Amino acid sequence: MFKHQKEKKDFVQQKFSSVSAKYDLLNSLLSLGIDRSWRNSTAKALDGCDSGPILDLCAGTLPLSRVLHNRLKSRVIGLDFCYDMLAYGQKRLTSEERKAITPICGDGEALPFKNSVFAGATVAFGVRNLGNIEKGISELHRVLKPGGKLAILEFSRPQNPIFAPFYRFYLHKILPATGGAVSGDKAAYIYLAESIEAFMAPEALCDLLRVHGFQGVGYRPMTMGIVTLYTAVRP
Ligand SMILES: C[S@@+](CC[C@H](N)C(=O)[O-])C[C@H]1O[C@@H](n2cnc3c(N)ncnc32)[C@H](O)[C@@H]1O
């Protein structure tokens, strides 16, 4: 899809900037509101990390940062390289959330943090968008404390032979048409469908996590395998 990592990063940054104002609305619309329960399950995977701080990588408009803070009551750093996504999300934080959630504009492949500082880390719908996923995973491992938990939520491809063709029709026809009409940027939603099709299988992502030093790696498909929740621990 992209010749160079830089080309993908520039495209991704520009597309999220372009759809930032409609991102949350489209998420709810296109997932029929199920995205909330996916993020709740992701935050639940970090239970026990209450001492904080928690890193929410590829935080976008901060939906998961909010769920994390409201569940764990810890300090949350929401990092994203798209300023417009963070700015749009920050506007909607309550005054209490503003005190606990810090948005930082930065690159997930070169995190601006010292080693071993976070009790937990999450990435929701972000690893698929990284220019270099290995760099991102290695950075997550570096900034987690020993014993720190990682939870990754990402789209996957349903395997049920009856459901899969309907989902692919939705992905390639309904999603770009609706996303394009509401956001005004159809290319962003064509990219979404293509990047889901091209993304690695769950077992391959688990192998990558192990190669980069994570232990206790596991995954759980949710909603017929439309998304998968990965969990791991930095030993
Ligand atoms: C699909 S959004 C996910 C937002 C949010 N986590 C959620 O649950 O809806 C993916 C986000 O990843 C960000 N992103 C992609 N590559 C990144 C990178 N290298 N560093 C930081 N953020 C990145 C994009 O800017 C975008 O906001």
C-alpha cells in the first residue's frame, strides 16, 4: 500500500487530521456503539495498574484515555502524533479528567519518556497505523515498568465462513460510503478497510510481542472476530 514508512506516516497523520472533528461520531455510527464495550474490555485488562501512570498510545481523541482514568483513577498520558485529534479530544474532557489526563503530541515509534515509567499501556486501533510496528512495540516494552501490563485492541478479520462475506461487503462498500459522506474524506475510510485487510493475523502479532520481550502473551477475539484484544506483560 505504501512504498516507504515515512509515506505511510505522513498519509496517516494527514488523514486523521482531516477526519478529527467527525472521528468519534463515525466510530459510534460505524460500530453501532459497540466500540464502547471494546474500549471497556481494554481498560479492564489493565486492572491492578492503579498506581499508574498509564500510557494510552495512539490516543487520538482520547476516548480510551477517559475510560482508563474513570476505571483506574490513575494518571493517564494520551500520546498521539496528530495534534488535531488530541486537540479535539481535549476540548471534551471534563474538568476532573483534565487534571488527570495529559495529552502529548509525539511519535509512538520514538517515545519521549525515560525507561520503565508506566504501570500499564494501551493501544486502541493504533498499531495497524504505525509506520514501523516493531519500533512501536519495542518502545512500549522500554517504557513499561517490570510487571507492567500491555493491552492492544485492534481490528481483525472474522473467520466465520457465513459472517465473513457480509463483513467484507460492509468493510469495502458501506464503511467507505458512510465514512466518506459524513467526514468528507472517503480516502480515509478506504484506507481503513485496506489496512484491516492487510494487517497481520493475531498469532503473528503475538509472536512479535514475544520477540520484543513480552511474556504472558494472549489474545481474545471479540464480536465475531471484528476486533481482537491482545494482552501481555513486561517481565
Ligand atoms: C484509529 S485512531 C485511534 C484513536 C483512539 N485510540 C481510539 O480508540 O479511537 C489511530 C491513531 O493513531 C495515531 N497514530 C498513528 N501512527 C502514530 C505514531 N507513529 N505515533 C503516534 N500516533 C500515531 C493517529 O494519529 C490516530 O489518532
